Amino acid sequence: MRPVVFRDADEAVADIPDGATILVGGFGTAGQPQELIDALRRHGARDLTIVSNNAGNGDTGLAALLAAGQVRRIVCSFPRQTDSWVFDRLYRAGEIELELVPQGTLAERIRAAGAGIGAFYCPTGVGTMLAEGKEVRTINGRDYVLEYPLHGDFALIKALHADVAGNLVYRKTARNFGPVMATAAACTIVQVASVGDLGTIDPEEVVTPGIYVDRVVPIEPAEPGVAA
Amino acid sequence: MRPVVFRDADEAVADIPDGATILVGGFGTAGQPQELIDALRRHGARDLTIVSNNAGNGDTGLAALLAAGQVRRIVCSFPRQTDSWVFDRLYRAGEIELELVPQGTLAERIRAAGAGIGAFYCPTGVGTMLAEGKEVRTINGRDYVLEYPLHGDFALIKALHADVAGNLVYRKTARNFGPVMATAAACTIVQVASVGDLGTIDPEEVVTPGIYVDRVVPIEPAEPGVAA
Amino acid sequence: MRTVEHADRGPLTREELARLVAADIPHGSYVNLGIGQPTTVADYLDPAADITLHTENGMLGMGPTAQGADRDPDLINAGKIPVTELPGASYFHHADSFAMMRGGHIDVCVLGAFQVSQDGDLANWHTGEADAIPSVGGAMDLATGARNVFVMMSLFTKKGEPKLVPACTYPLTGRRCVTRLFTDYGVFLPGPDGVRVRETYGITFADLADRLAVPLLALVPTG
Amino acid sequence: MRTVEHADRGPLTREELARLVAADIPHGSYVNLGIGQPTTVADYLDPAADITLHTENGMLGMGPTAQGADRDPDLINAGKIPVTELPGASYFHHADSFAMMRGGHIDVCVLGAFQVSQDGDLANWHTGEADAIPSVGGAMDLATGARNVFVMMSLFTKKGEPKLVPACTYPLTGRRCVTRLFTDYGVFLPGPDGVRVRETYGITFADLADRLAVPLLALVPTG
């Protein structure tokens, strides 16, 4: 289906149920869909599993969602940062579960979910704590651990521009997890700085084809010319 | 290393040894690196394994390489076409080995080689002749066959334009196998319609980053504006 | 929904069959049309239905066959026929294209077949003859990956043998993958307990049941 | 090549160490510099050496840290510091970026460490303390994927304990992955039969052997 264009982030996330698994784009704040996360916080869905590279920065965005007690479990590669005090407090208090995944394995597991791969043998983490309990296989003399796909019920991502078919382009390193997360969720919700007609993106330059996009929310960046 | 720009297709393939495994781009003739294949035929390396979607069309390109008796084995998805008489004759005479692979599995095995994946469980082909002898595993109630990466010693591909860092853009459906093959070979050789300075490709629009490209050969298309 | 018998007419022509398949594709679908007869379905898609065509050689938003000077050797479909590009199209490489297929993002693919079994096995890539040169292309990927696999074929061979069979004798393309089977004599829904008949053309349900060796089930209205 | 002892000077400063690592990276390499001290290596790369920097959050051709109005929140490195884009740069998504790393396409990565073992095990992500919050990021991917893993660290802790050890006591990042170890007191080449010492700074080979619990091997000229 062609994506639905929402005028309002709150409407775009209104049907996310308690207990949903949500892939959240961004690397730190670059590419983080701040307004969609804020809408999810206002929406109030609880018992969520969040899959995201980090576990929130400062007191806004993902951190605010955590602080509101809406997240039961987080799957990420780098929760601990200088400004991750909200996550740190919840983790130390035993109020949030953490599945720690090497960053490239996180990205590849999300890709596998979108690409219909049942599981894959990955060399990363062999012989470390993070491979404990995982199946190991030697292939051509090298050891690999078996990793499984990471699907989302929803993905919340941020792109620069969408056309009405849902084709997306991103901006610089804010691209990060967006394109793979878009492929791996049953419903992908994208906030963009602008939405244009068909033809506003050269078919050669599409990064995420519209087939992966279900909902688009135009949100003007705070400072023109600089993505929020 | 920055790629080496060759003036001449013959020089670019001159060190391909007998017995090499070569990934050859193209879907039919779209994206097929015709001039590189012709150079490989003149070069004369024998006992080759060719990995390519098709097994040659008519009497030129890949078909001519086969006719010259240089190919021992071909790994492909769709050898038999209306104009594949060279392959057909060799196959019926038992003069060429064929490993038949579903097209998407072929692409994914090449990607796995480039991405350092040891093996992956793939749903395609389960319960068919092409899965015979392969390991099958049930994951979440669905059956998958275990597939292994396909590496090349060389890749011969065609793109539209390269910059001197080896970044590539392609043209329409001639893109096909080029980007994944570029990642999966020890030495990737690309024929392009033009080579430009740094800055001639927008960093957002690069399809194959230069890290994957070892040699570039500019070859002007026969008809300007239409890739040969 | 109940089985509808159109016994007061002949079986569907190839054109009528293509039109029927086209009408059955839900609005807004992403669709892959297989090589050969399925390609003709494109000619009957309602432009208002907002169907996006995928071609597995790396494109979404494929337009009609290219004519004359519009023919471009770099812009072809999976059958290697020159096609056109519609506004909103996108290009991607082969691994991404088949990830799209394998990952269940294509709503419908339409394929031809040698045989379909009563529980939806598909045989469409290999005659199984000893001297045949096998060529699979994307057939297995499409059969396994698309959310709905529509098959269109004649119900009988030229010798009159049914192609809807208890079990395929030709080598399989995919197991239990066919969700809807469109033939000149009727539309069938394969399933583990037998084949539901949605409608018949040029034959009655009873006569169909006589000519086929598979258990046929009539649809009965529910609720 | 033979072990070179620079005993008539002090150990390397952090700046000298970064300069040494930079000089050791072959011309034309694709390089990933880890967060923290390894990032400073960029300041000492010879512009003529044609080094291309990779940042695992999706970019090749990364330039220096951005200053003032050039700072762009959408253009950051793996340490989340604003950086710049050089001509010939490219952007790609996270799965492609780590495929590049895991697939062995990055020639050199430079990482910091808590400990390195004599056969090249690396521990650099987790102190192992009970209340520590584990955070791995891309450390394991870099350690496993890069063709050459350079480590730069001080050779001793503040308490004087060696960080080049027979076996790591901290949780591992990767097994047998460190190919070259740069420290203030010397450059080491870990290996299955012991640690080769390429050069020493501010200490003799003999004194080093006294202070470390790992078997040290001198390099001797061959041929």
C-alpha cells in the first residue's frame, strides 16, 4: 500500500499497543526520530521492547520514554554514555532488561529480519561473554556464532525527504539504522523534513524504496537547513 | 588502496590466472561487462569458474568465453535461454560443470561473502532438487536450507561512472549484480563509461563505495547516451 | 462466499484469465509478474488500483513495455524485455531486490505452472526430462517469498491430463506455496484438507470433480 | 628487521605514540580509528599517504573534527563528535557499514585496550566489575573484522601492573585479533609462541622482560 501521510506524530503512533517491539532509528541523536518518540511517550503504550543502538541521551527522546516507565526491555549495543543517566538508574534498580548486542550484529540481525533470512553464522563475539549460550560452528577453520533475526512490530525512523510513494532519502550519517529498520518492521513510521510528489527523488538515488514505508509524518526541522 | 585506472581492458585482466573464480556482473546483457569479458577471452586464462546469473547469450561476451573452452564450471541461476546455444552444447557434451542456484540465493551468497557471514539459513528451495544434500533446519516452524558464501578471486562488473576514489554509480536495471559482486572478490575490476575527479559523485548517491574497487577501465559506450 | 458455477459459457480465454487475475489483486499491492503469460496481467490492471510492479532484476515502479526509441538496453524486466520507468520508481541491486522478495514484502506474485498439487506445491521450473537443461532463475525465490502466490495456467495439458494433481510429478519449485490457482476452467484455493473451488467456467462443479483426481470442496457461505 | 632499543630516552608521550601509530599505517589504507585515544591518530596522518577514514556509523572519507558553524548534528563520528566530509566521501547504512568491516575490507583499525594477551586476545569493552553497565558498541565488530588490529595503550596501569598479560582477566572483546600493540614502552607483535618486541622506548629489552610475565622474543634479522 502507498504510505499514509499523517499531519501529526501523535496520530501516527496512536495504535501502538502495549507489549510491542519497536525498532528506533538513530545513532546517538543523529537520525533519532525525536518527535515520534515524544508522541509515543504521550501515547503511553507500556511494556515495550525497544531495539536501538543507544539507550537514550539526557532527559529527552528515548531517555524520556524510559523515564516514563514504558520500556520493559531494550536491545542495544551501547547503552552506557556520559549522558545515559536515566538508563543507568533503571538498569541498576533492575527496572529494565538489557540485551547487549555488538553493533554490527545488531544491524545484521535487523537486516536478516527484513530479508527473510532464518539465522546466520557471524564471526563477531566468538569466545566472548556475548556469545555465551549461543551455538558455535567452525566453517573453513573459523568460528562463528549463530545469530537470529530481530523483527519489529513497528519501526520509528527519521529521513530527510519522502515522496508520496514512500521513497526515502536520508542526510549524511543520520542515515545509520534507518534503512535496515524500515525493512524489518510490520509497520514503518517515518518522520521527514519534507514530503514531495512522485518524481522529487531520482529513482537512482532512492535509499529506502517506498515498499518499506507505511506512514510518513512531515516535521519541519527546528532550524531550517539543519535536521533537528 | 585507491583504484588503478587502466586505459586498456587487456591490461586490467592480464594477471588473472588459470583456475580463478570470477564473478561476472550482468543480467542478460544489461550490466554485462562485455569489453572486460572479451579481454579475458583474449588473455586466455583457462579452467575458470564463472559465477554469473546467465551462461551467455548468442556468440559474444560470456558465450564466446565458453566457446573458447576457458570455463570449467559455471555457477548461475538461469543458463538456458533462447540464445544460450553455446552453453547448451557444452553442457550436453559434458564439457562444462553447472551449479544451479536460485537467483536470490545466488545474490545473497555473494553478499554473504562480502559481508563476512559464515553461512546463512535460507528458505528458498526447501524441499526441491536444489536443496538435496543441504542441511535443513526448522526455525520458528519454518524450514530453511544452509547456504554458504560465494567468494571470487576477481569480479568483472560494469558501472556508469566512477570517481578516482573508485566510488561507483550505475544505470537503471544494469545495476543488478554489480554492487554485491564488487564486495565479494579479492580484486574487483570495473568498466565504466566515464571516470571523474573526486566530487563528481554526491556522497549521498554513491552506490558502491570505492573501498570495493581495485581497477577501473573507462570504455566509451558504442552509442553515446546509451550504455553498450 | 459460495462457489459460483459459470457453466453456461465456455472456459476462459487467455485474455479473460489475465483480466480475472488482474481484478483479483488488491488495490495498493506490490506485485511481481512472472515471465511469460503472467506478464500479460499488467495489461489489465486498473490504473486506479495503484498497483506497483516489482521486477526482481532490481526495480520497483516498472511501467509498460518500451516501444521504438524508448527501448533502453539498461532498462529491462526479468524476461529481459525492454520496459519503462514510472514516476516514483526506484532501482536497487540484486541482493536488495531478493531480500525484498524473500522478506515477504511483495504482496502478490503471479506465476505460470506445469503442475500445482492439492496442498499448494508448485512445479514450474523443470520438466524433469533427462536431457533437459535446468534453469531456475528467480522462480523458487518468488514462490517462497511472496506473501500470496497466484498461479495462472490451463487446467489440462494438451493431452487432457489435469495439471491440478494430488502430488506433483515434476520437480518442485516450492512447497505449499500456491495460495490461489487461476485456470481456464475455474479458480481454486489449495489447502491441506482439499481444494476449495471459488468459481467454475464452462464446466459444472460436479463435472470438474469427475475430471480431477483431487478432493474438491465447495465454498459455502458462512455467518 | 631486528629489535631496536631506545633506552637512552623516556617512554613515548601520548602524542609520540599517536604519531608512531600514524606512521605505521600503510599508504592507501582504509582505516577505522576507535573512540578515545585512537581518534588522535588522525591528527598525525601524512596527507600524502592517501589514507581513507571509515566511521562505522556509515561513512567513508571522514575529514577532521568540525569547528564552529561547520558543526552539523547529522555528520558525526562513532564517538558522536561532529566531523567533516572530504571529497570522494560516501554514506551508507549501518548494515552495509558493518558488512564492510566484518567482510575484511578495512585494512587497519586502531583500538584502545584494558589488556592484550600474549597471543593477541583483546579486552577493551568491560571492566568485569559487578555493577558496571556493559556497553560494547562496535568494539567486537572492529576487533573481529579489520584485517589488522592495532592497539594503542599504556603498557602499565597507574598501579604499575602490566596490561600485556599471559591471559586477559577482563572480559574479552575478541580472540587472537591484535596484530600490533603500540605502547609507551614499546611496540609488540603478539603471536602463538610469544610476543615479538619490535622496539622499546625508555627501557631495555632485558628490563621489559623482567617487568612482564609474558615470553618476549627479540626480532632477529633474517636472510
